[in-house]
Amino acid sequence: MAKTLTEKLLKNDWKYTLTNLFLTIPNHKRYYRHTHVIGKENIPKRGPFIYAGNHQNALMDAMAIVTTQKHQAIFVARADIFNKPFIIKILHFLRILPIYRKRDGGNSLDNNQETFEIIDHLLRAGRVNCVMPEGIFNPYKRLATLQKGIFRLALKAQEAFGAEGGVKIVPVGLNWQDPKEFFRDVTIVYGKPISVAEFFPLYQENPAKAYLKMQERLSEEMRKLMIDIHSETHYQTIEGIREDFGYEYAEATDRNPKNPKQRLEAEQDLVKKLDQFAEKNEPQIEILGQTFSKYKEGLKKLKIRSWLLRKKKIHWYEFLKDWAVLLLGFPIAVVGAILGFLPQALMRKYEKLIKDPQFLSSTKYVVSTMVRGLQNLILIVIAIFVCSSVVQFFLALMLIWFAERIMLFYVEHYKRTVGKWRYCRYLTKKSQLLNELKAQREQMIAIFS
């Protein structure tokens, strides 16, 4: 007798585990330069609980959680992607259920009943769920108003446990360096669990008030874990300054800018200070925005990055080390370029076909995962037949798994080296524009430091 979808989701799937271990996680590590995980100790060892993350990057928000924790969590996604039997089968394998929205028309919201019943059953059985409670894709580094669906699910399941124990909500902050770009950084912060039992007595008296209290509490906890820029008018100025001057602000506030947790805390403080500055000093924030725009234009004209201006001089031995790395790493980088050509070429091809920007990163990720998985399987089979010893096979396996990632770091190192070289030339020539940029930099730092 065929198992129902609920019965399948109640048990851990070994095929899902292997897919995650050998395909999803390795590809995630290739796709993103650095994945920083903070607060992993806050994740409960067992369910029932619900991950609640902000929603800036479509499917990649779910993938960030999937690849950095051990539970086979159940996710929900917009129902319009469940449009073909083959796709539905894949999504169910990935433990993703459909959720309908008002914009889907008709009595679409009534169709959510089946999904809610499955999730309720799974939570009562001690499983793990994941919901993006903003309910919509939010491209800004700002927490949108949380929808009440997650609280209805949590409190409904809590009925099986009463006023003690039971369901928890784990707030998650997803901080993307650049959601649309390949090979950037992501910092994932798991907050302390919120006990749903705490709100259960109020839920029994007045469900609406319980939803509201939970909404306030979860919003407050999620904001602690992410960059949350309140100002709409001056969003671009605040975000740009955070990105370019977060390092200096961390140092100025006695934090280690190379420590992901301390760097995030410093950037949160900087954003808060700039938000307050924008609210109280409208003319000054306008001037700051104009200065920052000129600063960015000057960097673009000189073809250098902002971080270089932190350096007063560049020593000859830095270039010696940089060029030595480029020379020694060249052979592996070439192998990595060959192995990465097809996945990256197809990523760029499909990138041009995506009209909805929120699915840009997700589509590239899915395409590269499928292509790279098939390619690696073929290469491993070839290596089995070609390699004459275990050592050779092991080396071939290492190249298959790591050469492309090494190549990406190699390209980044090359760009940084060229940037240093260009900056050194401007210093030697005493470039007037460079001096103006340094003055603008000091002027801006003085305002918010």
C-alpha cells in the first residue's frame, strides 16, 4: 500500500540525506564564498519546533537553513511553482509543501487547509518545520511585517501539549552580502528558541491577542539577528556605508572585524546610529548621501575598491607574496576553470532568461547544482577506471571536489592583487582624485564614528 505524503514526511529519508551530503552542501560551498554560522548551539536537538527566517533570497533562504543544520525540516513555498507532476515530485522529495496566497485568486486560501493539516500533524509528532513569516519576498535588509500564519500553526499544534513543553520557534537571521551575485558571503544567525507554551494561556482566552503578542516577540528577536535598516528614504546611503565602512566601525568600537559575530554586531550598531541620524538630521544625511555618491563614483573612475583606502602604503613583500600565490596556484586554477566552465556557462545563460529578479540566484543555484552533480558523477566513474592506484584516485577526487572552489578564490586573489598594484601607482603619482577620496572617506567616518 502506497504511503501518504504525511507518512513519508514523518520519517527521515536516507535519499534526502545523501543528496544533501554529496550534492546540496558541496554546491552551496562552491556557490557562496564564505558561509558563517552563528548561534548553532541554540538549535534544539529535537522537535517539535519551527525555524522562522527573514526572506530576502527566495529558495536560497531555505537552502541556507538546509545546509547548516541537521534536521530534515519541512518547508513551504508559493503554490504556483507546483505546476507539473514532475516538479511536484521533486518538491515533495525536497520536503517542500505548497502555500496559496490571495493573489492566486478564487478560493485559493481554502487550498491551504491540506498543507496546514500536514504541518500540524508533523509538529505534533515532533518534527521540524520552517516558515518565512514575512510571507513575501523582501529584497531589502529590513524586516517586513510578520504574517500570522506561523503563529496559528504553532499554537494549533501546541494544543496537543498544553501550557508546558511542546512547540518552539527558532528565529533565524539571514544576512546576504549580495543576494543576486555568485560567490559572495552569507551569515546565518540562529537565535534562542521562543517557547510557544508561554503564549498558550492567552491563546485559550483570546487567539487574536496571542497572535499579536507572538508577532511582537518574534519580530523583536529576528531584528537582533539581522541587518534591519528602518529608513526608506535613505536606505541606499545607509546600506552603502554599512557595506563600505563596517570594517572601520568594528575596529573603532573595539570589535574584531574578521570575527563574523562581532562584525555583524558592529554593522547593526552602525545601521542603528545612521537610522537615528537620518531621523533627526535630515539635511546632514542628505549631505552624507551626496558625499557617499561622489566617493563611489571616484572609486569607479579609479577602478579600485573601498577597502584599499584603509592602507597608507603597500610594502613590496606583499606583492611578492601575492604573485607567489598566483604562480603556485595557477595549475589548480586551470583545472578548476575547466571543471567549472559548463556549470557557470549554463548559470550565465539561464540568468539572462530570468525576468523575476527574486528567482535569479535560486535559478542559477539549481542549474549549477544539477549540472555539477551529473558532471561530478561522470568524472568519478572515469577516475575509477583511469586511476591505477588508490592515491591517484584520491587526488583525482580532491580535484573534482575542490579545484573549482580554489579557482574562484584564485580569481578573487588576482583581482585584489591587480587592485593593490593600481592603488600603489596612484599613491606613487600622488593622484589628486585619490587624495579627494581619502578626504571624503575621513569626512564620512567622522560623522558616524
